Amino acid sequence: MTANMAVRQSFFTALTETSATDKEGVGTIRRTQNGDTYKWVQNKHSAALTVGQAAFHSLANQATFNTLVYDCAAADLGCMAGIVMATSLAVDYFGWIQIFGYNASVAVLAYQVGPVISGSWLKGTDSLATLTYGVALGTAPIYTRGVIALEGLASTVTVATATKCFIQCL
């Protein structure tokens, strides 16, 4: 950071707020005192994304890679952007995603690959906005951006479930 750059400390929107216009400046980073970090993005997926769902950047849109988000496509599994904060982030709307820190309501789906164990590295699920088991505890993660489960989830759970996690999508 250069000497003339200031860290922004005030924002126009709450973390759960959305807007049809770019009120914060797409790509703006917001950090709380406890280190949780958020990014202001635009939803370009074909449907609304909801609180706790995973959002992904698309390799097909290199010019806007870091500012637009979608649900997970197979080609973009390694491009997790973060976790949606708004109750509903409508198509073409702007809102906050969490890119680093603790979150108690990440949408996790266990039944496709077996139970999620606390400490597991989670990954995106193709064509969904949920996360699932990716790599076992103590094993090197497949991707550099991801989420660590902080609690277990049984393999019998067949719907996305709010799960305590630590987000690492910087």
C-alpha cells in the first residue's frame, strides 16, 4: 500500500443490503475489526443467489473476473469468489460476499459424497450454489480459494444446510 492510499472506513450499504445500482464501487473490499473481509460484487448468474450460497468467478469473463459472480460451473470450481451475505441477491444486482473469516450459515450439501467432517476443505458443486466435501482433514486442498467446515454434517442430509465454516477466498 502506498503512503497516499487510505483504507475506506465508511460504506453506503449494510452487509446484507443489495442495490440495483453500484453504490460502493464494484470490487470494493470491506474489512471488519475482527478481520472478516467482504467484497462488493454484481450477480450475473441467471437466478438470484441467497444468503449462505457460494458465488464463483467465471474464467470466461477475464476482463471482469474479480467483480462479477455466478453459481458454480464445472470449469470454474477453482474460482470460488465467496459467500453471499444478502437474503436475496437478484440477477444484475450488487451486494456483498464474504471472502474471508468465520460464517455460521454457509450452505453445505453432504449427501452426494458422504459426510462432511469438521476440518474438511469444501468445494463448489457443479451447477449449484452450495458447497460439498472436497478434501479430507490433513490433506492438501485442491484449490487455493475455499471454505473449511467447522462442524460436521451427516451424509443423510439431502438439503443444503447452514453450516459453521471459515472462508478463505482472498
